[in-house]
Amino acid sequence: MTSPAKIALGFQKDGTTPQAVIGAQTMGSVTEVIARMPDLVAPEAAAELARVITHFARGRDYRVITDRAAFEEAYRARIDSEDPAQSFRQGVYRLIDHGVPEFEDIAEPVLTDSTLTWCAEDAITGLPYVVTAALDRLDTPDVQPMPLTPLPTPPRKAVSDAGLKMLFGTDPEVGPETPAPVPPDWLEATVSDKKSKDTDTNPLPPPPA
């Protein structure tokens, strides 16, 4: 079989359209690659065939997982670096928001019964997928997310005394003072006017004896 190092996977000048280069020949599909290298369709070449199919089907979006132990180590390290108490934020991809796969189910690429099966990692989210491709439809592999076990939801972070003091401007045990109600200006003026009128009015004469 031709050495995998002789298959150069890349992109055309537009930077998005996948291509493969073998020697001086450039190919634009999996079918063309296999026509040039028919020995890729063999059990011992499963990993290289998976790499070629993934490249043409998904470009830079997915990577073939060939080392389960390395993938598990990187996955767990990324989870450990994420803050479980931090709220979900749109556009921020965290493994802790999704869960953990059964790492034992992640196997090396294998070709059996005319079907190639392998696992791939999303290059952005880091989530694992199971990919299958029939030998007569290698240009259209089926990609399915691996089942994930959700992680326990951590308790919300308690607000510290310092945080409460910043919010209320006083110690949390005492609580903020409630200011005495201040009467509006118009009410004070009305009461003052009434007192003045009561003082200026002559009292009624006493009743006759």
C-alpha cells in the first residue's frame, strides 16, 4: 500500500474546497483518490481511508480519532479547566455543558462487511461523533453524535459578605437602614397655612349668662 505520507490533504486556492495530492496528481474527491490508490480499501488501511473521507466530507471541521487514550486525556483536562458554576453563554463551547462519552466505545477505524466505521472529533466543540461509510457511498458518510452522560449540576455560588456590602452599602447582618418617610413639600405648606388661619381667626363670643 502507498504510504500515508504520500497523500497530501489540503484545499484549493479558495481555501475551502478539499483536495488531495499524490505525487504530481491532484484529486478532488474520495472516488478519485481510490481510483488512484485502490489499496486504500483494505482493513489495514482503515485509518488512512477514514482520514481521506473525513477531509473531503467535512474539511477542517472534524478530526479522526486514532488514539483513544490521548483523546480521553485531553477531553478530561478540558473539563477540569472549565468552571461548572459559570452560567451558559451563547457562542462559548464547553464540554461540561454536554457531558462525557463512554470512552471505551471510541475505537480505532475499522473496515468490516463493506462498511468503514470510525470516530471523529469536532474541531471546535471537541465533542466526539461516530461516522460510518459504505464502500459504495464513501463520498457521503453518516455522522452521528456519540451518547453523552450529563455531569452533575453544581450548586450556585453563594454571594459573599463583601458582595452583599457592595450591593447594599452595609454589613449583611445589619441590613440597609430604611430612611424615615419625608412628607412632600405641598403637604408641609398646607399644614403651615392651616395653623396660621387657626391662630388669626377671632374666637366666638361666650354665650349670654
